Amino acid sequence: MSNTSLKTTGEWKEWREINWSKVERRVFKLQKRIYRASQRGDVIAVRKLQKTLMKSWYGRLLAVRGVIQNNQGDKTIGVGGIKSLSPEKCFVLAKRLKLNSKVKPIRSTVQDRALQILVKIALENQWEAKFEPYCYGFGPGKSCQDAIEAIFNCVKLQPKYVLKADITKCFDSLDYEQLLNTLDIYPTLRKQIRVWLKDGLMDRKNLFLAEEVIFPLLTNIAFHGIEKQIKHYPEILNEKFQGLSLIRYGGNLAIAHEDIEVVQKCQDIITESLSELCLALKPSQIRIYHTLYICGEEKPGFDFLGFNIKQYEVSKNQSKLGFKTNIKPSAESIRSYYCQIAEVIDQHKSASQVALIRKLNPLIKSWVNYYSVVVNKKIFQDLDNLIFQKLWGWAKRRHPNKNNRWICQKYWQTIGENKREFSCSGNNSSQFRLLRHADWIYSSKEKALNVQLKR
């Protein structure tokens, strides 16, 4: 048995004394061995190492730390109904964190999230060794931006037809047993994941929830192999099928090629592959677009992961290719985001300005960071104007008898040499300022330039 498996719990007496670098090193060592065993196809070694990692004191500590750090207190309740754990209770949770024959349904608790993280730590490297390089979803070191960059690279030199499929919307009929057979894991872990799958579907009518940490990994596993079937389909070995590009992020799939017949054949292969999992796509869930021209009833361009990818014809003076590729936030994403901002403002009609700023800033920062490296200047400026109008209505409602100048001076203060900004002073003379989308325009250009220089 590895010396990383059953370390005594007395190695550290205080949670703050834990040497996390050592913990991560030991866990990574086991994960690396799992990865290599999976590459060799040594199933027995993989299962043995996964059992060792699941029982490892270091693995359990890392799982507890992961759920505590990611718990924002909105949807997760702690053990016994509390939102956070004291250092003593963290140790208690790590000691009791294990799989046993009495499997439990999925619950929104710190303990259940920690168990999901522990299972994910054990499974992830086994499957990272198998996933195709064009699978970008939810894996370590991968992001939505990587998938969008891959799409840009495959269409930037030539307009193409794109097949877009949203497989996540047909999970209601997923064959659990086939997914469990694909996982090929030891019996105790298989029982626990089976209960999670059934419970997630029956209670929420949506299997793979973003807040359940194990389910994004299961999404990738469920659809693993679809790309390989397309690439190795007999007819695709013809020269006509060369240059086929596949990009998958979880259950979102995009296939690009210059010939529409190739794309249509891929659509038939996907439908056939999904039928083996007892999944059926509706016409609205799988469509064909063209990046530059109208395709059937579809306008040029398509949306993918909240981005809009579209090409425009330009003169040869602007581009030797005769077209240019633009990627920007999709209209649906912008509308959904603004509705979320407006809802927060409406819910804080009677709240203080500080409370409103604290609630809005994390939403703005998260959304802007997601879209900071695409074409965004005009969209960010428009959003700033819309939010200003909404905040102006919020301020006018609070002081219906005051004139506009008084309201402006009260809620929009001058900071440094900048223009007036929605800000206020808090306790201890601290300044609270609402973030503006336009603040990211320069920084995003600088970031993109740095990326190009590194390449």
C-alpha cells in the first residue's frame, strides 16, 4: 500500500498548520500514477490506485478544503445546517469522509460536496488520459475561451459550415447503466454514482447541474467517443473529409467543414451515436449554420457557449481574405445578464448604496472577465449606459422631491481625475465604487497583446 494512503490524522493538530503544498504533492503523485495506468490500459492498477486515493488522508483533506473554499453560502448548507465549518469540524469531516456500502442520495451539504470532490479527484485523471484533445469542457486547465479560440482558428482563413448540437437538453432519457458500464469502476463507487444519477434526475429533471461538482465530469464521460466515431467513420477517410474540425465543451458540440455534405453526414453519425445512449435530439437542438452566408433559414454566424461567431465581407484593402471574423457576446447572453443586473437593483430598492455595490460588483466582474478577450467595446459601453439609467431610476425613487443635481452629487462622486462614478464612502473612510464594463476595454487589449507576444 502506498505511503500516501492512510496517513495518521495526528500529523497536524490545527487546520491552519496543514502543509498544503505537501498535501497537493502527495495527491498529485497518486493522480499521475492513475493517469499512466489508464494510458497503459491497466484497469486493475487504476482501480487499486483509485481506492488508495479515496482512502487517503491527504485526498480527504484536499476535498474538504476544495468545498470550503468554493462555498459561497448561497446554495450550500453545512453539516447540521450551518454555512461554514470551524477548523475542528473540518478535521471531523475529513475523518468521516469515505465511501461505504450505505450509499446516500445527493444533497446540498458540505459533506456531500466534499465527497463529490473526492470522487472527482479519483476519476478525473483516469479519463483525462482518454479524452480527445478537442474536448475542452470542465477539465483541469481548460476553459470555454479555449474552445472559442479553437473555433476561431478553424474558421479564420476560410468560411465554413458549422453543425452545432446541444446534447445536454436530451438527458431525460439517458441510459444510466450504459454510462456506469463506461465508467468501469469498482462496485462501491459504482453504487454511489448510480444513486447520484437517479436522484439528480428525479428531483431536478436536469441531470448535470453546474453546482454539483461530479456531474460535469460525468457529462464528458457520457459523450466520450462521439468524436472518435466521426473521425473513424469509413466515409470520412476520403479526402473530401479532410480538414474536419471538432470542438466539444461538455454537451455542446461544434463541427466545422467547408462542405455542407460532410457536415450533414456528421449529423447522421451523431444521431446514430446518441441513439445507443437512448438519447434523441430534437431539430431545435441540432442545427447547421454558415459563418459568412445565410444557410437555409439561419442567418450568418452562430452562438456557442454564450459567444457569437460571425464573419463579415470586407474589401480586399481591409483583409486579403475578403472577410473578417468577429467574436462577441451573444445577444441572448447580454439580455440574460442585464436582466440579472436589473433584478438585483429592483431587489435592493430600500438597501444602502454600499450593499447594492457589494452585490453588483461580483456579477459585473465575473461577466466581464468571461468576455474580456473578444470584441466587446461597443457592448460594454452600451451596458454601462443601461445600468446607469437603471441606477438613476433607483436613486430617483429614493428621493422623489430632490432635483437631479442633488441626486447626482449624492450617489455619483468624483474619484481622482475621473468622471463621476456610482460610489460612496463606507466605514473607516473606505471607498466603494461600482465597477464599469469600460474599465476592462484597455486591459483586455493589453492582455490579448501579451498573449500574442508569448506565442
